[in-house]
Amino acid sequence: MAIIFEEQLKKYVIKNSLLPVYVLFGEDGYLKKHYTDKIAKLVADEDDVFNFARFNSQSDLQEVYDFAMQQPLMADKKYAELCDFDFEHCSKSDFDKLCELLSEIPESCVFVLRFQNLNFETKRNSKWNKIVESAEKNRGIAACLDHRRQAELVKMLEDGAKKRGSAFSAGAAKYLVETAGDDINILSFELSKLCSFSKNEPITKQTVDNVCVKTVEASVYNLSKFILSGDTSSAMTCLDELFYVRTEPMSVLYTVASSFCDIYRVFIAKQNGETTAAVAKIFSYKNKEFLLDKASNYLSKFDQKKLNLCLMAIYNADNALKSFGADARIILEQLVIRLIYIIAKGENID
């Protein structure tokens, strides 16, 4: 059973090499919809009621099967699409019908099985394996469309700005990805705002700060950055802003903890002669490798004792937050001061 990724799927679409079956899944909703629409346009017009049909999770599979098996009317091919069918919880007869459909789609039809909002585990999932095998049996493919890597997103933003008569300055596109996240829908929207605001002037980090909305995760990462840099004033201001927008205290703690875990993993890897690439593979940092690169920049501030003290402080803060009647703000403020002190002095505050 082989799973392909965006780059390979793109080649099929560019070459107009239509296959009988496409199974599209993964974490990036924009890419799944984008390639579904691309494939559909290669097959039939959406207004062609005889040769074009979209079915949803509530559709009768027999109806989908009948449409796909009928010959196209005054056309070479017809297009059928089924979205978010819950194969894990459907009846055995429906699941068998779905597998039969995937394995028997005729040459006259192109069938897309798209999982847009339905989430499921693919590892050690016998039903999922059977779906992929049924598609492959009929020369079909299963394509995993996860979020693009940071470098790919940066290039997409730079190219998009250029087409609109603007230009990203060095590092600004990367900064946008780090602060707005890796969702292409959000990045495209932010890019349009930036280009309209900049009026053909270079887009800088300052422009991004002035125009774009930061994700809560990005704001908390900024908090981690201020802590690691020993900037107490900025750290407390950032924490104040997070409480102002009512960010969950546990989310703040989790993200700060993640930053220190990144550093700890890179620290241990370096001690054992391993690379950050090995850490990324072992701990599944797919599309998030830049976090390890950032962690590497702070290694000079730490030794084993400092790391142990920081992790223990975070552990104690976690227990305190989970205590009945705890004041979350005081706990997190104390944690920020404690971490900055440990990094600077190498010892804890009593």
C-alpha cells in the first residue's frame, strides 16, 4: 500500500493524467479542496447534470454507485465525488459497497473520495487500509495532503506578493508563517491584506505586525522567546496581553513547556552526537522543523542543571494550575520570573 504526497499528485494534474480513483486526505483543508476542484475541471463541467455529481456523507452509497457505473451522456467521461463518508462507523454493507465502488469504477468515470472535515487515524486501521487497497486495485491513488513545509509556504507568499506588484523583504514571509500559522487559507487572506496595505512598498516584519492577526500559539511562542532572552518586561507585557484576550492558562503553560522540551531534546541529541534532523524524525516535527532550529539558538544558555530546574519549575506550575482555587495569573507570572532567574543565575528561587 503506497501513499503519495502533494508533489506527486500535482504531476498527475499538470500532465492531465486522469486516473479512475483519487482518495484525498490529510490535515490541509485548502489543498484537499484545491486538488479536488482541479481534477473535477479536467473531467466535466459542474453544470453538466448528467456527467457531474457531488455526494456528501449522508448520501446513499447505492445512488453513488449507480451514477458512477452509468455511461456518460454525450461525453467521454463523467465525474463523481463523495465527501466525508464515515467509513469507520457505517454498516458493514455500506463499507463493502464503498470498497466495491472504489475497485470497480469504470474507465468512463473519475471518482474522488475526499475527507475534508472527517478525522481518523490511518495507522493500524484495517478499514482505511482496505479503502486504499481497493483504490489501488483499480489503478487509483491515495494522496496525503498535509500542510506545506515552511520553505514552501514562504515561496508561495513571495510569489503571490510578486504577482500583486509587491515584495516581501528578507525574512518577512517566514515571519508571517511563524506568526499566522501554516493554514493556506489564512495565509492567502493575510497576503491580500498586506499587499493592499503596502501599496507596492516592500512588506517588512513591521508591516506584518501592523496588519496581520497573530495566532494565540504565536503570541505564546513570543512569550517563550522573551523568557529565553531574559526580557522580563516584554515577557510580562506579553503575558498580560494573553490574559486580556482570555487565553486558556493551560494553553500558555503547554506552549512554554513545549519550547523548553524542544531545547531539552536538541540538548540531549547534541550530547549524543545526533542532529536536529534526527530529533525531528523521532519526535514527529513534520513541517515544524524550524522549532528545533530556534531551540538550537538557545543551547549556549543552558547546561544540564539549568534545564532540569526549568523543567521542574514548569512541572510544579502545572500541578499548581490543576489545584482547586488556584490563581492562574499569579502562577504563570511566578513561573515567568522563576524561569528567567534560573536561566540567568543557574539556581532556583525559594
